[in-house]
Amino acid sequence: MIRAVLFDLDDTLIFAYANPAPAWRAVAEEFAPYLGAAPVDAVAKALADSTAVFLSDDENRRRWRLEQVVTRRSVVRHALENAGFPDLAKLAEDIADRYASYREENMFLYPDAHQVIDHFREQGLRLGLVTNGATEVQNAKIDRFGLRNRFDHFQVEEEAGFGKPDGRAYRETLAALNVRPEEAIMIGDDLVWDVLSPKREGLMGIWCNRFGLKLPPSIPAQPDHTITRLGELLDIYPAEQLRRCQLQGC
């Protein structure tokens, strides 16, 4: 019996940080008049590649989320220096800050997000939002995209003191919703944070795989479902099925 649905926020309900290379390219183009002889393509690639390497480490990802300004500026400065553009390091703060504002300007709510959230809520399910990141930043997104009154519980990394994939993030949410792990599903774009880790806690895990990525061959557990857009959940969990389960305890 499904009594609760947990959603990730960034790049699940909203387009936020996915596919960063085009964003770095756009920012590099804006700074073209200040790059001197440095090619825009080379600068954009250096920024995208260095950021990807930095964020491949979990602790670095945490610093990027929670100490955003300082970390982002440092990564940009080192990227420019290591790519052979030391003279551009003086632009690091401006480039890093513009990248942040560019991503914020280009965030948007996926068109089927409210429909899917409301679908589950209308059938009497409890809803939780489990998101990593800084409290002020994540709460601003929650309000900006009309999510505040749609969820019963918000689990924000900085506010809680821990985040995904720490099992406490899911357990705290389930406790707040007063449901057992086997009564809940978690939906998100990160295969580890939103699928494998919740499954270890006894939840179902649904992978929102918008870019058609392949499952790693050595993955320890399979997603219970894989979707490319949220609207597919309406077919996986139709209203009639959810109502029947609520009434019969199936």
C-alpha cells in the first residue's frame, strides 16, 4: 500500500543544474569582450571540465551546495589558471557569480510537475520534498515555483544538518509523514541519492532519467520504475488504483 510519495526538487520537479556545459558556454560568450586572446570555446570547456571534475567528489558537491559563493569562485579561478589563462583569474569572481545568476534566471518548473504532485495529493497520499542544498536557496525555489502548499513536509539538507544519501534524510521524512518505508516511494533524477539509497531504507525508488542515461552494469539494485518525464507516473499510478489501495489496503 502506497501512503506517501517523496520527491527530489532540483532537476526532478524543476530544471535547475542539469547539463551545465551550455550554461558555461553562454557565460563565456557574455565575457568574450574581456577574454583578450583567449578563445571563448577554450574558456567554456575549461570551466565545464574543471567543474565536472570538482563535483565528481561527494564532499566537493556538498561544499558547492552549502558554501556556494566561495566555492564557485575558487573553482572558476583554478579552472582558468590550470587551463593556461592566469591573466583571466581576476575575472573569476564575476564569471562565477554570473554563472549562478544565469542558472537561476533559466530555472523553470517542468510543465507536468504540479499536475503530478496534485494527482497524488488528491488521492489522499502524504507528500514529502527531500532536497539537498542551502536552506535559503532551496526555500526560495520552493516558494518561487508554487510548491509551499503542496507538500506536507520539507526536508532541506542545511536545515536538517544532513542530506541525501544519508539514510536519516529519508527516515526523518517518513517519521514526519507517519508512514513506514514500505508504504513510500521516492522519485528523483540522481540514481544513488533518489533510488539506491532510499531502497536501502526500504522505500521504492523511481529514477527520473530525463537524458536517457544507461544504468551502470554493476548497479547493486534496479529502480522500481524508470521514467523520462513526470507525467508517466499518472499511468504507473492511476487514480483508480490509488483510491482502491487506500480503501482496501492493497
